[in-house]
Amino acid sequence: ERVLVLHGPNLNLLGTREPHIYGTLTQDEIVAETSAAAEPLGIRIDLLQSNHEGALIDALHAAPQQYDGVILNPSALTHTSIALRDAVGAIPTPVIEVHLSNVHAREPYRKVSYVADRVAATVSGAGAGGYVAAVVLLARIFAERGE
Ligand code: DQA
């Protein structure tokens, strides 16, 4: 199976961006760790990051043609974008929402996720481990479907 890690605004700066909140790993290092966990499960990982809401929506629309699952960190769009929420709801591909930080332990506006009730599961506050957890969850979803 193939899984897309889809990253929203500012996540291209991971590694140097507020490392006390988001950790010191870069996107590529997170994807490398996720891929290492995915490989024995027969899952291949691709990464797509955009700072543009429309590009993320386009990627979600295209996902069913190329991918069996999506690991989505919508970053700040989590808390603002009804359009992104609708895109998640519009595709049959299972989506796992991941946040590096614990969004429930931060500013009140981060407690609201517009995608949370459209995704299969949410992992928040586990750092890069959240992506590994998401891969394990997707592998179970694929297995339950008999793929
Ligand atoms: C984030 C949490 C969001 O609130 C924030 O806007 C981000 C990253 C996380 O991974 O912890 O950019 O999604």
C-alpha cells in the first residue's frame, strides 16, 4: 500500500521552527522514521507539503487515485479551514490526523479541529511518534478491509 504524508503551512520549517514545541526533526527526518516503520508493514510513504490551502485540497482530491491512506497534519488550517474539512469528507481514502504538539494543552483556539470528525483517528502530542502510530493504524485499517 501507499500512504501520503500531507503537510500544511509552515511545516517546511520543521527542525528550526519553535523546536521546544515541534521538536528538532526536519520533515525529511520524520518521513524517514515513518518510512522505516512502514516498510515492514508493506507500506510506502510519500511526502507533500504546501503552504497553500488550495494545493492541499487538490492533493486530497487526487489521493484516491494514488494512495490507500493519508496522514494529514493540516497545521494551522486544522483550526480554520472548512474547505479542507470538506475535502477530507469528500474522499473515501482513510485519513489519520496528526499533530506533533498536544493541541489540547496549548492555546484555546487550537482545541478546535475542523477535520477531527471527518478522519479515522487523531494522534496529537506524540511528536514524530505520531506518524509512526498513524502508519500502524492505517495498516490495521487496510488489514480489516482485507487488502
Ligand atoms: C500542529 C499544531 C497546530 O496548531 C499548528 O498550527 C501547527 C502544527 C502540530 O503539528 O502540532 O502548525 O499541527
